[in-house]
Amino acid sequence: MFRSLRTRLTSTFMIAATLLVGAGTVALERLITRATWGPLDAELLEEAETVADAIRNDDSPAMTVLERIAGERDAGGRKFAVVFAPDGSVLARAGAMPPHTAPASAADPPYVFGVGDDVDRYRIASNPVAGGKRVEVGLAVHARAAALQRVRLALATGAAAALALLGMLCWGITSRATREMERLAQELENVEAGSLGRRLIERRTSEVDRVVKVLNRVLERLDRAVGHLQRFTADASHELRTPIAALQARLEVTLAREPSLDVYRDAVCDALEQTDRLRRLAESLLTLSRLDAGPSAVLLEDVDLGTIAREVEESLEPLAEDQGRRFEAEIAAGLHVRGEPALLKRLLVNLLDNAFRHTPATADVSLRVRREDDTAVVEVRDAGGGVDPETLPELFERFRRGATRTAGSGLGLALCREIVACHDGGIAIESTAAAGTRVTVRLPAAAAGP
């Protein structure tokens, strides 16, 4: 229960309100008590001092003073005045004196105290006199005490009522504030994987509405991610099904034919080709899956891009010679970038492999790696027949192949785009029927290592 935001807010507010109301009530009670007893105590002390002065001056009418003071009814109650000897015996008195403890010694300063119960309560002022005597003047104050008790009860009742009202008010306000959150939670519970296209409605509370806007953006990203995942899964399953079906069909046909060395050799060669296609497709899918995890999945380090480009050139030269193709490379030395060597090598291999695979053997292919200001530029150009301009934007999509529909998974350029994005770079493709196709990659250059 105490995990509820409404309960926590109300509890915190009530604790603060109880402290404030309690402090205010106590302060007000003390103020009323002081206002009730202060003037009366001052009057009693003054009268006790008057009697003490008469005794000090050895005034013969001291008894008259006692009787006059005891007979006054201005304060609204029975009054008495008494003079105590040093041993506590009564020397003189006027008025009915209530039972109380023995008076203080003459050495004590003047003070006021109360005796009795709520029914018969007295307020008494005590004043010392020379010679060890002591004067007391008292007044019956049960009416005032009862009134003060009623005031205290009224203060306590009012404080309790105020706290109850504040508690209900706070509960109502927090309930109204959290009701928006409850409705939002109910609306989110109805959002499922198949209904990610739904959006949460705006709220009247600005704080909750901000949460709604953030959640709508999250739902939008989830919707795109799920849609992309569904399309990717469907395309991947289709691409994997094709070589597997071809491999199975080839093996079944081979088993149905008359056994011979040539038949088995052809079957094994075809199986190896399909297996290699499956291997390359699986590697591409695994790499894409890692890159989809975000830039944190890429381990960046200082890399000599020229060295990687030179290794790729040397590995592809035999293929160019077999095809009788002219392959040129112009690679700048000492060009460093921040990246992952394996991914950068995969980037160059994919770009050149596309150029070799999708152009005639008579078409020239070139690789240029150079520096432009703070940018490392990789340019792969071929002199083939070019690509239809309408299909250029689709070439970077996954499982999209060009119009020639040559063998391949359709993941080469898509993988290149993801690699470049994880390295904070950019990739562009241009193609014309007369000049062929050119792919340009730009990566942030880094200072050369020591």
C-alpha cells in the first residue's frame, strides 16, 4: 500500500500538516493561557506586595488591609489573604483559605502557584516579608480554569477537524492527479504487439502529457522496429529457404540417378556452392544483427585505412586476373580512422565484390582511398552499364538486388550502410549508363598514431 504514490504524497503532506497545525495549536494554547493568568497573577502579586509593605511598615491597620483585599470581588471569585509566621503558623487571615501545602520560606522570591482541583481551584500569590514571615493572597479561579479547559478542548477539536479536512482535501487532490496515471496505465495495458500503431491520447495535466508524448515516441520506434523485424525475418527465411531447397533438390536428384563419379562430383560441387551461399548469408545476418544493437557493439580503435585497403586489393587481384578485368587501386598512405578493422575490411570487400559481380568482365574497376581535410574518402568505381536511377534508393535496403538479379543475398550494400553508420560516416551511390557506377564512403579521419 505504501508503494502507492497517492498514499505517499498524502502521508507526507499529513505529517507536515500535523507538525504545523500541532505547533500552531500549542502556541495558541500557551498564548491564551498566558492571557488568562498573566493579568490575574500580576494583580495578586501586587496585592500581596501591598500587604507585605503594610507589615514591613508595622502599620496597625494591616488587618484592615487584609480584610479589604479579601473582600474584593472585582476578579470574580472568592478571595483570601493570610500572613504566615516563620514556622508556618497563621498570624492573620481574612477570607476562607483553601487547604494547601505549607508556604515557602521567606528567602524565596515572590511567585504565583495554583492549588485545588477543577471544581475548587485557587490561584495564589506568595510574597516574603522581613523576619521570616510570608504573605499569601489567593483567588478562587475554578470558573476561569473551566473556561480555559473548554478553550483547550475546542482548540484540540478544531486542530483534529482541520487535519481531517486537510487529509480529505489532500487525498482528493492526489487522487485526481494520479487518476490520469491510472488511465494511462490502463491504456498502455491494451497496447499489444499487434497494435503498436495506436497512439496514446493527450492528457490535461502537463506532466502526464509529457509522459504521454515520450511514450508515443517510444511506441513509434517500437512499431518501426517490430515492422522492420517482421520484414527482415520474412525476407531472411525466404533467402535461407532458397539455397536449402536447391541443395535438397540437388541431393535428391543425385540419389535418383545412376551412380557414377561424374554425377557425384557435380552434386558435391553444387552442394559446396549452395553451402558457401548459406555461409555468406549467415555471416551477413549475424553481422547485421550485431550492428543493429547500436554503436556500442562496435569496438573502435585507431586503424590505418590504407593498410586495410591494400590487403583487400591484394586479395582481389587474382580474381581480376581470372576475369581478365582491369583493376586499379590508388591508396593514400598514413590515413587513419577510428573503427573496427574487421568491419572496415568487410565494407571494402562488399563494395568491390558488388562491382565485380554486377558488371561484365570487360568493365574496369577502381579503388581510391584518399584524404580530404578531416575526412577519409573511399571511392569504388566501375565502368559497367550503370543502374536504373529509379532503383538507386532501394539498393541500400536489405534483400534488395539490382535489376540483373544476379546471385547474392541482397545484403551487401545494406551491410555497408550499417557499417558506415556505426562509424559516424556517410555513403552515397551515383550511376549513369555512360560512366558506370560510383560508390563513395566518407569517414571521419583521425590523427596518425605514434
